[in-house]
Amino acid sequence: MEDELHCIACKQLFNNPVLLPCYHALCLNCAVHAQRPLEPTAPQENSGNSTTSGSSTAESHASSDCHPESDKLSILSETDSGVVCNSRPNSYLGTSSHIGGGIIAFPPVMAGSYSLSCPACRKTVYFDDNGAHNLPKYRTMRNIVDRYGELRHIVPKCQLCECEPAADATVLCEQCEVLYCDSCRDNCHPSRGPLAKHNLLEPTVGKVALRNKIRSRDIICNEHEEECLSMYCMVCKIPVCAVCMHESRHSSHDVQAINTMCKAQKTELSQNLQQLSEKARTTTEFIQRLKQMSEKLNGECEELERQVDARCDALIRSIERRRQWLIDAVRQDKEIKQRSLKDHVTSCTCKLQKTTSLLQFCIEALKENDPVSFLQVGSMLIARVSNTDMTWHKDVLPSPRSYHQLDLTLDDNTVLKAIEHMNFIQMKTIGDGEDMKATAPSAALIIAEECSAENNSVTIAWQPPASSYVEGYVLELDDGNGGDFREVYCGTETICTVDGLHFNCTYNARVKAFNSAGEGEYSEVIGLQTSEVAWFTFDPCLSSPELCFTPDNMTVTCEGFEHRVALGSVGFSRGVHYWEFTIDRYDADTDPSFGVARLDVSKEEMLGKDESGWSMYIDKQRSWFMHCRSHEQRCEGGIQVGSTVGVLLDLNKHQLSFFVNDEPQGPVAFNGLYGVFYPAVSVNRGVAVTLHTALDAPSDLEDC
């Protein structure tokens, strides 16, 4: 309890402690040094524009007119919670409760001379001329400090030393009730004059005598020296005598016998202490468990370190074995390549020797002067030299199969990623303080009634597994043709929409949950059928910003003279798809362009002029197919208002064809189309076209 026995000002054991109204304690000497004289304040006039403080002062003065002058301060104190005031001489006058920025609960007392601000709670108490000496002695604290000092054999300190720390006290004056060291006794308490009759005692003996003296004095009322303190005022929270009870200040207050109140408060304090003691006991046991857990943690940490070392050593040994295997494979490949190179060198050397012999022989034959003799072998030599020259690259130069460089590349990315992701499985704590390893979650449950398919998009919803800790989910789809599953989503959401799928396909979906301990089982598989035909519109976000669309995004126009491209809202990568455009307006000498494009097509020029667009541009009399600025296949027949232009994208055959008024416009326009293609059209001023989707392909498709 030593923390309770130190003064909050000097940080030393309490010396002659006094009690503030806020129930914080100070040494008397600390309180005297902390008090400050009050500055005189001018009286405030009670006018119409007076401040709140002035109004409160006026109201307080008005309310006290009907009471005796000697009791005005007592009335003020009773309206202020927790404030004890006394208007009699040698008393402190009151406190100001600081609320927020230091608002005073009641006006400062004009008769005060000193103020003291509590170092702990900053509340202020006002005194008369006697200052901090008016504060009541904290007798209980003083007795406890004395017993504590005697038990610890702490030598009392001089109460008059100005140096820090104070010197040890050697005597205690029984009359002055002050501890002196030898120096302060000689300077402040000489053994002559009026002080010669004072009784100086050894500090320990003097404290015992002083306690007995104070104990007998405490039972006498300070205001009525002939009366004993026999009652306790429940309102003012102070002991009173029989005479005090009949004064106006206490006459209407509830008073109880002092012994009864002492016993009642001791009983209440004991009960509260018992509850607090039980909490302290529980906390002590909890601290012991924490210490035991700390010791257990040390053991588990050491064991885990040994496991990490052992497993890493095993991994290192495995890597060493794999390294040796890889090195042997490199050396084996090197030997094979060297043998191949050696055989090639031998073959080339043999060929070179034969060729050199032929060259030398031919050179000698050229020296033959007899024409008949040379012509006998000339044709044969010419044939041999020509044949050798023609087969030279086959016999000498290496073929791709006999390319003699090492073509081995070490692939260690997977291993490096696995090492980087090597981690611990987290430990989860349950309610009773015991630890248990986290387990992989159970299977998630797909909510069939919330799953749907629209156009070439599917939406899958699922619910978390019951009684499982989940960190995230993995959603997988097959390829729509019964192929392998592939991951399409990983995250914490429980619903996902997948766009850009194939039309007229059944996609199987499954989901699994995971946490730090691993992955759970897959859910049951659900199948979702995409639309047989594509319903789509123009997409203003994917199109040129200079185009104008109707609210349903089905009709497009352009106000400028330059061609601008509009794209559909759906991309195709598989299947047969057909859509048409109706010519709503055609009042200018222009040639709109119809076809397909990739997402990166240029939106600021005619469709088909770059490598990402395939189109047919058409006017009133004829049409051309265009891709990458190359136009060909001129076809007779044009368009007018009311005409329809059909686009047939057959990604099963990877072809693109066009129709005008339900008739084929020339042969198949483009072949070899692979990837994702969006319906597209480019228009300029004077043209308006409307899109029609989800149409069946022309019946004479095979004839086309």
C-alpha cells in the first residue's frame, strides 16, 4: 500500500497530512506552499446585460437575505454537491468545481484571502486569513503512516529543513508538535525564553505521546471545547456535538450517533473490500495462469523451432538430391550432344575428303590436252560436281534435329513461390483459454434459388458453411463443354457474376471455402444454361463519345462528317451469331460500314481501316469488304431507307458473311477469325441505323 502513503506534491511519505474537500490529501507544508493569495475583484453591477456569473451572484445574495448573516456560506455549500463550507473563523470558505474550461459552480467568496488548487483534480478551495491551516487533519492517514514507518524502521524527517532531502529528525517538541533536526532545533527552537519549558522527546517516543494526546483531543468539539463529539451529521458529513445539533446549520439535518455511523461505515467498507478482494484474488489467479501460459509458450516455441529446423533441413536435403539429379541430366545431355557433334565432325570430314579428292581430280582432268580424252569423262565429272554441290547443305549443314546447343532451361518459379508462401497454420483460441489448431472449413452450400443465367453471364450465390471459420472462397467453372474446372473468383463475397461466357452452353459451377488451416470440400455442382441466342444493344461506354444513341441503345446516329464506331455490349468467341441493322435514314452520299471488331479497334475512323476491324462498307449501288485498310470483293447492290444489312458471324468455321435484304452480299467475306469479336458499325452524318438481335441465321446458310 506504499503508493497510497505518498504525497502527490512532494512524492514523500505523508508528513502531518491534511484532507482537501475533494478527499485528496497533502502534507500540511505542501498545502501551505501551494496556496495562493486571492486578487481583489471589483463588485459587478446587476444590469440587464450582466453576465451569467453576475446573475448567479445576485440570485445567491437574494436567496440568502432571509437567513442569518453568519450562515450564508453554509447555504451556498449545501447547494454544491460534495462541498463543505463553514463561515466561522479559522475555516476554509468553499470550493469551485471545475467543469469543462474551469466554470465556477458558485461565485467566489469575497471574504476569502487564499485559494488552493488540488494537484490531482484541479478543484479549488478558498480560505480565510488562516490559509491551509484550516484544512482538517487527516488523522487516519497519519496513524497509518506512523505505523508503516515504525514497521519499516523509517527515520522521521525534519519538518523545517529547506534543503532536499530533509535531514533526519532527532527530537519532537510535544508542545509544538514539530519534528526538528539538530540544526533546525538550534535555529528555530532554542532552549531559552518561552520555549525553555517545552518538552523535547526522542522522535519515536514523541510520536506515541503525540498520538495519545491527539486521540484525546479529537473527541472534543473544535467549536465547543466543553462538548464531546457524539453525533454525525449525514448532510455535512462531519462529527458534531450536542450544541452543534441545535444550531441553525444542523437543526434540520439528519444526524446519527457517531459510534453507530462508524460501525455502519466500517461494515459497508468491509463488504466493499470483500468484493474488491475477490476481484483481486481472481486477478492474481489470472496472472498466475498468464505466467504458466508464458512458460508453456516458451516450451512450445522451442519445440516449433526444432520442427522448423528439421523440416527445413529435410527440404534442403531434398533440394540437394534434386540438384544432383539436374546436374546429371545436364551432363547426360552434354554427352549426347558431344557424341552427335563428334559424329557430325566425322561425317563432314569424310565428305570434305571426298570433295577435296574430286576437286583435285577435276583440276588434273582440266589439264588434259586431248579433246577426245577429256570429252570421254567431261560429262561424268560435270554431273558429279553438280550433284555434290546440290547435296552439300544436306550432308554438311546441321538440320534442326541435329542442332547442337543445349536447349534446357531450369524452371524454378514454382519452387520459389512455394518457398515464399511457406508459412504457419494459425492457432485459434477458444473461450476457456485453451489452444486448438484451426481446422479446414466444411463444404459451402450453393443457394440454387438465387443462382441465374442471363445472356452469356451466370450468377452463383452460396452460403458459408455452418460452424466453420472462413477466410475466403474459391469459385470454379468448367469450360461449358464438360471440360476441366478453372478458378474464376477468389475472395470473401458469397455471390459472384461471371460475364463473357459462350452462348448456348451449360456451365457447371462449384465453390469451396478456405482458411489458414487449408481448403474445405467442394460444394455440390450446379449447372447453368446460357442463352441460345444473344440479346444485346449498343454500348455507349465502348463506343465513340461523338455518337448519339436512343434511350434503349438500339439506334445510333452521328452529327459529324467523319466516321465514328459503335460497339455492341456482348463479345462472341464461339458459336454462330446473326444480327441485322435497319437503315432508318440515308439522305447523304455516304457509305456506312457494318461488321465486327475487337475492343481495341479505333473508334475515330471507318470500321475496317485498322487491324482490329472487319467490315463491309456499302453505298447506294455497291459494296466492298475491308480489313486493315485493304478493300476487295466489289459486289453490286446497295442500300436505301428501309434496307436491312445482316451480319453472320460463324465462329465454328471462323467466318464472317454479310446479307442485304435477306440475300447474300457476295461470297464469305473473311476467314480465319479467332478470338473475341464485338458487333460493330461505323456511321457519319446523314445515316441512322437500328440494331436487331437474337435472330436466327438465314435458312440458306449452307447454300451461301
